[in-house]
Amino acid sequence: MKLKIAAAVAVLVLAVAGFFVFTQKPAAPDVAFSTLQGQSFRTADLRGKVVLVNFWATTCTTCIKEMPALKATQEKFEARGYRTVAVAMDYDPPAQVAAFVERSALPFTFVLDRDGSIARGFEGVRLTPTSYVLDKHGRIVQKILGEPDFDKLHGLLEQLLTEPA
């Protein structure tokens, strides 16, 4: 009988430990960003805000298609502490990225991943669009492959923006 109780307790302890291990949100990688204007910042500088890190390319039709909805999302939540960081992939020519950004007049922070280090830091991103939602503590809450379901994304952002920093 004691053996059965000990086994049951061991299973319960392992289940609880597993719950905490597998439900912990991973920290966003510590990477350096450089904007089109040459300003630098790191992932840690984004803490205190809810952030969408969006990997995109000018040659990606889905990426270009989702930009108006990303713009609307930025405008809807910006005043509450939301920020979009659009990361142009390393294979995208900087002049082409700059031309797109200039003619599009999007309210994001655009950065160039000149050497692929940002994409490598975020699980080796190669497919676009790929986005990561970060909470105010700099943890990855969700990874989105392809164009987001913007209703679901807005619901998640509403929730994250109400959480304490």
C-alpha cells in the first residue's frame, strides 16, 4: 500500500513539474536590431511593451498583402504600449526594402537583418511571413507562421496589454 501511495505521489510531482516546465514562456532571444535609419536597439529594450516581431521580404506576396492589416493593428494598439518591429530578411536588398518602406509609409520600426543573425536568433526563421508575439516581459507568447488571423491576434494583444509589466 505504501508503495502505491509513493508511486502516486511521484507521478503527481512529475506531472506538476512537467506542467510548469512546458507552460513556461521562453524568453525572446537577445539580438541586436538596426533600423533603416541606422539606430540600434536590443530585444531587452522592448521590455515593457507588447511587441510583434514580423519577419518579411519585399518578394513575399503574403507579406505585402498583410501590411495594411499590420498597420491597422499598430494604429489600434500603439497608444496602449504595442509596437511592431518588421525585420527584412538578409536576402532582401536594403535599397529595395528602403524603397518599399518609403512608398508605403507604414508606422512600424523597420530593421534590416543584414547578416541573418536576427532570424537565426528567432529559431532560424527562413520562411516569410513569420511573426512572434512578445509580452511585456520579453517572453515569446506565440509564433505565427503565415498571415495572422487578425481577430485572434487582436484578442491576444488585448489580453497581453492588460497584464502588468
